[in-house]
Amino acid sequence: MEANMRWVALTAVAPVAWGANYFVTHAFLPTDHPLYGAALRALPAGLVLLAVCRRRPHGAWWGRSAVLGLLNVSVFFVLVFAASQLLPTSVASTVMAVSPLFMMLAAWLLMAERPGPAHLAGAVTGLVGVCLMLLGGTDGISVPGVLASAAAVLVSSFGHVLAKRWNTGTESRAGVLASTAWQLTAGGLLLLPVAVAVEGAPPPVSPSAFLAFCYVALVATALTFSVWFAGLRRLPAGTVGLIGLLNPVTGVLLGTAVAGEVLTVRQLGGLALVLAGVALGRPTAGARPDRRCPAGAPAAPAPPPGLRSGPGPGRST
């Protein structure tokens, strides 16, 4: 139980940083270069993690890294960047909070990881809270922005559970830091030529934009993706998905404190429900870290000490 709660706390770093990332992207990054914005978020983060873990993909992980990079990085980052520019901070982050339900469904389909009653109750409670916050009072909500956020939810939910499946129960299991580095690098490399072809020359970067890119790449990507995927390996997907509800909580509070967005009574009620949803997904007493294999997959032997999975120094998913 204590070990599980430590992983819950570590995993929570990711949605908190992602909630802040909406504001940073909206306030400081160039608005008309979403492809460069996504590439400059992913590629530096992947190269930094590669420098730390110093491991290249092997065997099936060449193809897996490309698939995960496309889903979790290339497509996802472009959609998030677009949503951050089209929506207020609070709205952009709360739309993403429907992801627990999609993650549970994806985990059920891909890993036979059936969601428990507490996880389902937490997801529904959090979803009601999200609806209250969305209906609570931001005028002029952009429909394309909401659609971009919803698409990002679908893509990331499938990609994250697929990463969990491929990192569980295989004899050539990759370390969390290494597999995160590979997919970030692959996603960035896929994005860069598209950005050049579609958007032309890179946008000019002011000192404030440079610092924002540093936060986005190193904190909101390299750090957060490492702890997020580490949490996914050790906790049920439902628990991790519900921890992700801290994303809109951070977005709403930061939007209110820094961006001057109005927080209504309805949104406060929604905020309370979101926090209740997170609490419902906490590991129960006697629960053990999740190390189940996908249906039909053989159990994997423990990796050698030098390749033991889990975040290393300076990591976070």
C-alpha cells in the first residue's frame, strides 16, 4: 500500500505539469506554428532522455517506438498545441479529463484489465465535475478547440495503454526511461520534416518563448512522460487515468490565479467532484503494484540489475 501511494504521488507530477503547460503554451509560444511547437517539444525531450539512458531500440522496439511516437507524440502534441491556442486554459485542460473512461476501455480491450467499481465511479464522478466546469462559464468556447482536445484524449488513451501492454510481460522488456526516450525521439523526427514542409522556416523565438520551450520540453515532456509511463507500468490503468484528473484542477486554478479567468460557483462544485473522482481511484489496502501480463502473454523474468525497469535519476513520465 505504501509503495503504491508513492507511485501515485510520483505519477501525479505529470498531470499537474500538463495542467500548467496549457497556460505556458497559450501565453508564450508562437500561435501560428503548431507543428514546430510540437516538434520542439518532443525532439529535445527525447534527445535529453537518450543522453541519460544511453540505450538504442532493439528488435521489435524499432517499430513499436515509431507507432508510440506517432500516437503519443506526433499526433497528440499537435492536437494539444492547437487546443491550447484555441481554448482558455481551464476549458482545454478539463476536456482532457474524460480520458480516464477511455483509458479504462482501452485497457479492458488491449490487456483484459477490467475496471473495478471504484474506478468506474471515480471516472463518472470526475466526468460530471468536468461537465460542471465546462458549463460553468467561459463564453465563446471554440468548437474546433474542443474537438482537438477530444481527439487528443482518444489518441493518447489508446497510445498510453498500448505502451503499457508492450512494456509488460515481454521477455525483451524495455526500461521506462529508454522506451519514453525512443518514442519522444521518433515522434519528434516524424514531426520535423512535416513542420518544414507545411510551415516553412522555424518561427522566431523570443527570450520568453525560449524559456517556455525549455519548460515544455524538459518539464512538461521529458519529466512528465517518464513518471507517467512508470506509473502505468506499476499501477492499474484506471488508477493512473483518474490521477490524470489533476490536469484540469491545475489548469482551472492556474487560469484563475495567473490568467485572470473567472471561477464560478458551478466550476467550484465541479472541481470538488473531480477531486472526489481522484480519491475514488486510490489504491486500496493490500493492493499490489500492477504487473499483470496481457491475456495470453507469458510472464516475464525479472530484468538484469543494469536494465531494471523504472525511472532513473532525473526522470518522470
